[in-house]
Amino acid sequence: MNRKKFISNKKQFDAEKEKKVLGMKISFQKYLLLPYGFLILFLSFFVSLSSAQDKKFVVVIDAGHGGHDPGAMGKISREKDINLGVAIELSKLMEDNKELKVVLTRKTDKYLTLQERADIANDNHADLFICIHTNSSKSAMAYGAETYTLGLAKTNANLEVAMRENSVILLEENYQTKYQGFDPASVDSYIMFEFMQDKYLDKSIEFASLVQRHLDRNGRLDRGVRQAGFWVLHRSACPSTLIELGFISNPEEELFLNSEYGQKKMAQAIYSAFLEFKKEHDKRNGKPNSSSTLNQISSNKSEDVISENQNNYSTSEGQKKIEETNTSNNTIEEKQKENISPSDQQPIFKLQILASKKKLSPQSNELKELKSVDYYFEDGLYKYTFGAETDYNKIVQLKNDLSAKFPQAFIIAFINGKKTDVKEALRLTGK
Ligand SMILES: [Zn+2]
């Protein structure tokens, strides 16, 4: 072994020895510190647990539009005023609940950008963000409530609502840079919502479904939980929904939504939905005996339930909707019976979901998710239908609800058991 090699070997030996000694020191210190580590961990767990229990549930209520943005215009009113009226009534109900911290994005007729509204929710660490709006349609006939969660619109009607609500962005200067190239008026801009992961979606749908159920109980037509690309929902980091209370373009609904009675009723319905949502939230977080239960009882009493018909089949879109359809078949059957009038000339609207050369078993893959499917035979085909409504709007709603599962479904009409042209049927119903 030459001297050079000896030196290099020795260096290596010394380095390894040093490493070992260092390792022993570190592990010795580790063992010494271990109990302290556990203590700190235990204390921080305890502190975070107790602070989580003390933390109030934060609800941010956003009255849509305001100031120089009136929102949709009715014959006698502006959307921004209806939204604010209901938001304030809702905040009054919530402020009485000591478990809640309630924040309104606006308390007066003030303009806020969509980003500012989402920022208020995020700055307050909202647990739930409720945006309140009023719908509008070219047809004065359209009526009823819809609740939206964030997602890609599956129908043009839903996309139109999002485009209208997002259009306030255009009132801002430099909106292209502020909103990262998002153009509220371009259909292409909405593709982004297809690929977006929303970790709050389940909770948002849960709350939205409850809102629809309670609005329905309070006399609003339940037009279902829907999805579309609303910027304000996209920017908030919590479960969030946008409620379209009803149509300002429908004279009757406009009157109702402008009345003190109507605004209180809408606020009460949203609050009842909230209490149910909060009860589930508490249960999940190990707080089963929250005072929400008590509030629920008192609120249900004052809710002045008009109808117990929960209209479950129309509360959600896509797969979730189909699942709910399964669990609420009794309701559907009852509804169908209710809606079939004894009058012979009364048109019945149905949804044709598929046609087949051979008769299908109710347990077949195509049909097993829907109970009470009916069929008629025409042109050598068994044509399967779902739903039976005298109200055309309801069958349109059912079609929208089932659009994910049966995108090809279309509406047909029968009078006195005979298939009739839908236009002719509508003429007979006076629509
Ligand atoms: Zn609006």
C-alpha cells in the first residue's frame, strides 16, 4: 500500500467514524427530545380541537348586483333590490343563532365586483357562501326557483343564466387582465369549468338540494339543482351556491318576490335548508347535540309548510339525480297519480327515453334505474316513457333532470290515451 492510498483510506475511515459519532449524538438527542415532542404534539392537538369546537360557523351571504348594476329588470322592480331584501331577512334569522358568524357582502345598494364578493367570503374564512339572485326569461311564463353549484352547464338554459350573471364583469375596466382572459360573453370561456376540480362540490350540491326542497315547500316551483360556470362561485374557497329565487320576468312571481311576505318566506326557506345542512355538518364533526336541532324544530313551525311534496327527482343533475330518483320513486308515483286529471281532453306530457325492437325487462340495464317506466307500441317499436305530467313545465324540468342519463329523451303528448302532436297539446292547455 503506498502512502497516498494509506492517507486516502485513513481519511475515509475518519470520515466514517465522525459520521457514526454524529449519528449517535443525533439519535441520543432525538430520544431525549421525544417526550417533549409528544407533549407539544398532544398540546397542539388539544388546542386545535378546542379552537375548532369554539370556532363559529361562518356564513357569507351575497346579495347579487347593486349600485349601478341593477341586475335583471322587471316591470315594477330591479333584481338588486329583491336580492338585498331577501339577503337581509336571511341575515336577521341567522344572527339570532349564536353558533354563527354572519357576514353580508353588502347591506346597502352598493356596487361590488364579483371578485370582491368572493374575496369577502375568503377573507372571512367562510364555511358556506350563499349568493342570492333573481332569474329572468324572455318568456313571461317561466317561473320557479333554481339553485346552482359550480360546474359545466349541461344545458343552454343553464349556460345562459351563468352568462347573464357573469356579464357584470363587463362593467369593469381591464376585465380581460383582471379575470385572466375569461370573457363572460364567450361560450368558449366556459370550457374551463369542465376540467376544474371542485373539492367543495359535494357539500355545495348537498346545500343546494336542501335549498330547493325548502323553497318548494314554500310554494316555489322546484326547477332543480343545476350546474354552470359562475365566476363568483369559482373564486370562493368553500361550499358555495347561487340561488335564483324566481323569475322577475313573471308578473306573479315579481309581485311575490317584492312583497315583504315573499321575501321573509324565501329567507325562512333558505334558513331551514341551512339548519339541516349545519346539523349534518356538526354530525360529521362530532357535534351531535348542537342547538341547530332546537332551531330546526322552531323554524319548521314558523315555516308554514304549504306542501309536503318534496319533488325529490328534480333536486340534482347528472348521476346524483339518477340516484335520488331511485330513492324517491314513491314520491314520483304519487306525483304522477296526482297530476293525471280525470278530464278526458287533458293532455298528458311524457318523456320518451328510448325505443327498442324487443320488449325490455324492467330490470334491464337501460331501465333498472327508473321505476314506473311506461311504454307504448308504435311502428314496430316498443317506445319507453317516463313521467306523466299535465303541466308542460314539469316535464321540461324532468327532461333537464334526466339529460345526463338520457340525452336523447324528448317530450311526447297523449290525449285520452292517444299520442298527439305536442304543439297541439300545448295549444289545448292554452300555452
Ligand atoms: Zn343576478
